[in-house]
Amino acid sequence: MTVVAMADRSKGVAPAAGTAREGGAAAGGRADITPITPALAARPGPGLGERMRERLAEGLRVLAAMLLPPAAGLALLIGLWHLGTADGGGIPSPARTWDAALALFADPFYREGPNDQGIGWNVLASLERVGIGFGIAALVGIPAGFLLGRFALLAQMLNPIISLLRPVSPLAWLPIGLLVFQRADPAATWTIFICSIWPMILNTAQGVTRVPQDYLNVARVLNLSEWKVFTRILFPAVLPYMLTGIRLSIGTAWLVIVAAEMLTGGVGIGFWVWDEWNNLKVEHIIIAIFVIGIVGLILEQMLMLVARRFSYENR
Amino acid sequence: MTKKIVQIENVGQCFDTKKGRFVALRDVSLDIHEGESIALIGHSGCGKSTLLNLIAGLTRPSSGVMLCGGREIAGPGPERAVVFQNHSLLPWLTCFDNVYLAVERVFAAKEGKASLKRRTHEALELVGLAHAETKFPHEISGGMKQRVGIARALSMQPRILLMDEPFGALDALTRANLQDELMKILAATQATMVMVTHDVDEAVLLSDRVVMLTNGPAATIGEILDVRIERPRDRLALAHDAHFGECRAAIMEFLYHKQLKRAA
């Protein structure tokens, strides 16, 4: 039974549609469904191997349709880059950059003193700062968002302050961090903390105020305890909003860390870019741009995956 | 009719709006007896849902007294279970967990986990959904969701079941189906029910008394109709029943003649 149904789906649809169209044309648009059945019944089901091959071909077609346009875009970019750098100049050509990248990634984790480490260490150092700053921001920002969303008075008190501080570039907070912590590393982390906390507070608070009244009525009718209201209704309802906040925060944090590290120095991808500029290794800067982009993309995609797992609205 | 479960005496409900005081209900007095089924019917905006929310305890009356089991209604309570129009199931919980949430609240203090699970299972079985326990609300049809809502309400073993247009969002066939099942469930559990509806047939079919509300603002009870039809009721047989026709006619007369509402 299942086999026949599957065969119909994979094989029978296209010719049936054709027949329907012909039939419709013949009958002047009336009763155009009737001719389908004999056409379907007359067609013998294809063998298992044939169907597998068709599935495979179909899958490859879909994959190709998905991958070809981005590949073409990338080729176009590299082509233009190649043309633009063909007659020398300061910007290295794609081929030179590629060679430099091969050399660089042959040993990404070497250590030759505090200021000369592999690109892998630099990326990891940046990720660590982002992780710590972002983690603390989440620990503070998400509960703060819940409080702001739950208690209107608190929101009225703090909203003007948040509105005032949010548009400030996080780098403006760097000197304060340097002053308070007296060291470069925690100052950079502090900058990450400041820039990632706002989206998390605001999105969580918005999520809390947008919990559907129906669900809260359920809570009241069932007379649920505050703890149950939080774990069974508030938290799941707010989770998608929270994840949006987290995604925005991570994005901003990864943007800001490069700039912060350029100012604070030490180990990190931002500092590394600045260091290579001082060494005039421009191809390394271009590699760093790609690395920063790819890491940012991976962070974003990972969180999108988590968000999709917990979104119940579109299911 | 025996004991009074809910007593409503001279209840009025006002809301303060930007345009001033809005009187939704006035001078509503009604006794609801044990085992009785009551339908609240009236034009939209007449305050029938307001009255149901008052009985549920979701809102407090501006004047008058509301008693449940001889005690004042001060807020929602498990003895008054509500079935919402839009089912209001929590989308992140399975059907089982949605019902379990209610069961746990009412019985966790006295019973063990196995007993709570059994109660949940029985409630879902009562509405014919034992097979869909592990499904999430988005995986089942509108009629099934409403059944889970009813199971959730019944699982609390309430003294009175309050239903706010429970079948309003369903198609006619599903609605008829659920009405029949609801009648069976009410007969089996001997539950008391108050249902808000705007469907004349539904009101007559399901209830012992039809409470007709006048048009708002300041709506009140216009007439109360006793439906004297033997239970169990069969919708096909009733189609030719003289008394059923009379009841329908009386409600229609009230709604479309005495309380004709200008098209909004």
C-alpha cells in the first residue's frame, strides 16, 4: 500500500498534471478532474532501483540549485578582486593571499612569546573574551529583563536610563573599564559585557510583556504557583524573544571585540589585525577579515539552530 | 433541582474607560443548581462572557454578591473550571502535560505521582483522546484541542464547568460531534455546567435552562427559559420535537424581536 502511494507521488504527479491540463482544455474548463484516474492507473509502478536513482538525482538537483548561486557570487568576488589587484599596488592578489593563508594555517597554534602566537590562539583568545563578557551579560541581563517585563514600575524607572546608554558605542566604556580594572584584558571583557547586555534586557522584557493573556488566564484559572507560572508559562513563552536577544548580543559582541582588542593589545584577533598592519602584512589582514566573518557566521548559525529548536509559534 | 452551587445576587459590573464609566451588567440575579446545565445567550457585547468571568473569579463584581458553595467568590478556584473559546493550551507542553498541569495543581498535595498520571490519563480517555497524549497542540485538529481543554477542566473534578463559547471556533460538523460528546460526559460525571453561546440550537440542545441577556450596555437577564426535554437527548429526534421547536422559537423571538440589535 505504502509502496504504491510513494510511487504515485514520485512518478505519477507530473504526467497526471499534464493530463489534467489537456482534459481541462478539451472540456472548456469543466470537469477536468475525471481523466486523471485512468492515466494514473494505466501507468505501472516503477521498480525500486529506478525510484532510488530518481530520488538521488532529484536530491542532487536540489543541492546544485542551492549551492550554485552562492558559488557564482564568490567566484565573482574573487574575480573582481583578482582584476583589481592584477597591476600590483598595496592590496595583495587572491593567489598571494591564498599562499599566505596556506602557510598561516599550516601551524595555527604556535607560540613564540606573548606577542607572536598562531592565528588559532588569537581567535580562541577573542572567543574567550566574548564568551566571558557575554556570559556575565546573560547572567545579569536575562533576569533583569524578566524583572523589567514583570514590574511596570521598575520598567518606568529604568527605561530612560537604558534608552540613554544603549546608543553609546561600547568602546566609549573602554576607558572606564581600564580605570576600574587597571588591566587591559578585563577592560575588553567589560566592553563586551556592556554591549551585549542591552539586547538581552530589552528583548527579554519585551517577551515578558507579550506573553499572551490567554496563557496568563490559564495560570489564574488553574491557580498555579508563582514557580509553576515561571517554569511552565513565562519562561517557555519568553524563550524565543530571549534567544533573539542573545543572537543580537553575540553579533554585536563579535563586532566590538575586534575594535576593543585593537585598543587594548595582547592576544586576540583584533590585536593580531593591528599587529599585521604594523608589520605591513596586508594579506594576513585580508585573511583575518575572512576568519572574523566565518567565525561570526558560525556563531550566528549555531544560535539560529538553537532558536529554531525552541520556536513553537511556527510549528 | 437540589442544592444551589452558585448564587448571584444583584450583581453589577462597571468598567472605567476613557469615556467614563461603562456599565456592562446590572441587577443580575441567578441561582445555579447542582447538576444543572445553563446556557447564557445574547447578542455579542451583551456581557455574557463578563458574567462567566465573574463566576470564574477572573474579575470581581462592582456591586452585588457572588457565592460559590456558600462562600464569596474572591478569585479563580479549582472548583470552578473554565474552558476557553480558543482552547488556550500551552503550545510547548504535550496534551498529557497540559492536563497534568491542572491535575498536579489540585491533587499533588494528597496523591502520589502515579495517581496524578492515572487521573490525567482518565481525563483524556473521557474525551476520547487517550491515543493523542504525547502529541503537541499544534499536531492535532481544532476539535481535538478543544477536547483537551475540556479534559483539562474536567480533570480538576470541578463542582462547576464554565465554558466560554467552547465550540464557537469549530466547523458545524465538529461542533455537533463535540456537543454530543459533551452531553455524554455531563451525564456520566453529573457535572454542573454554565456555557456562553450565541447558537440557539446549541443552547436548547445542551441546557436545562437558557438564560437570555438583554442588549448592553447595562445588560441584565431578560428571560429564563426552561427546557423540558428528557435526557439523553438525540439531535435527530429533536429536529421534529414540538417542545424543542417552541424553545427555539421563544429564544429567537427574544433575540430577534424583543432585543433586535442594530447591525454594528
